[in-house]
Amino acid sequence: MPDLSLAELALRLGLAAGLGAAIGVERELREREAGLRTHLLVSLGAALFTLVSAYAWTDWHFSNADGIVFDPTRIAAQIVTGVGFLGAGAIIRQGLTVRGLTTAATLWAVAAIGMAAGAGYYSAAVLTTGVVLVSLWPLRILAFRLFVRIRPEERALEIELPSGASAQPVLAAVEEFGAKVESLHLERSRDGLLVVMRAAFPEGPRQTVARLADLEGVRAVRWSS
């Protein structure tokens, strides 16, 4: 039997699930690819793997003399590799844009938090969760405000077009404006076509929006962060 009480086992698994869920809530509110349940399960699974690796082999006989060596980190070490596959699945490429890198990073961090909770390193698990939440929310806002001051004209521009419309006239107009396009992707739906681009416009936001809104077939033009 494992050399661990039921109360301690429940505490470690419960803490891992709770900390993973806390980060998952933030991702869920921002409607990212991996949300509450995914982050909770990754953290809980990592904690259980760590517990199994350290405590589930007490019925086995280990002896250095016989060449049977016990390594409690062997299973837990594979968590990092396994979570890498989940992170890769969260990354989506849309046109020239790559999305999901932050979500993939949070899955990787959540796995580490689950491992810390499973190993009984509670302070590290809680502190890391706090740092992750700060980086995902307050730090994001601070970084956005800072970079907007440095590059005020470079933001995401969203242009709504009717269903069946072509984005070519819009792209031609953007090229005429002398914009420097960093990324571009198209999102089609039943209601129409959404052109999303991140670009630097020399004319500035207001002039750009006004000129694009005057194009034939453009339903709406807006800037987003």
C-alpha cells in the first residue's frame, strides 16, 4: 500500500484540480481553445502520475545489488513530453497568424503545477498559479498599454463583409493605404466574411476606418486589441 494517508492523497489531488481550474477559468472567460475542464484534467492527471511514480510501487522488491533500481521520477518525467502533444493541439494556424501559443504555454505550466501538488510541494504550486494568473490578466493589460504607446498604429483590424463577398477589394485598398501587414486571416460564416489583419497604417486608426467603411459591401470596420 502507498505510504500516504487518504487525507493527504485527497489534499494533493484536490489542490492540483483547484489550481488547474483557476487557470482554466481565465482561459474559459477569454474563450480560448483549452478551458476549465482541460486545464483541470491536465493538472489532476499530472498530480496522479507523480503520486503513482512515487508511491505506487511499495509492494515491489528493489535492490541495487540485484540490479533492480527504483526511480520515482521516471514516470513523472514523461509528463513534460505528454503535455507537449496537448500543447501542439492547442496551437492553430489561420492564414499568416498563429493562435494558441499562450494556451499551450498555460497547459505546460498547469502540468508543472499538478506535479508540484502531487509531490507535496504546495507552496511552489500555489505561488506558480498566482504568477500564471497575473501574467494572463494584469500583465497582459499592462503589456498592451505599454506596446500601444510604442506602436500606437499597429493593432488588429476587423472588417465585416457580406456572405459570398471577396476580400480582394479590401486587401487592394489596404495596399493603397501603404499599410504594413503583419498577419492576416479570414473567418467565413453563414452571415458573412470577417477579415482580420494586424497591420501598421501610416494614416492612423480613424482615417483608416473611415476610408475602409466607405468601400462598397463593407458592413463594419473596427479595431480590436
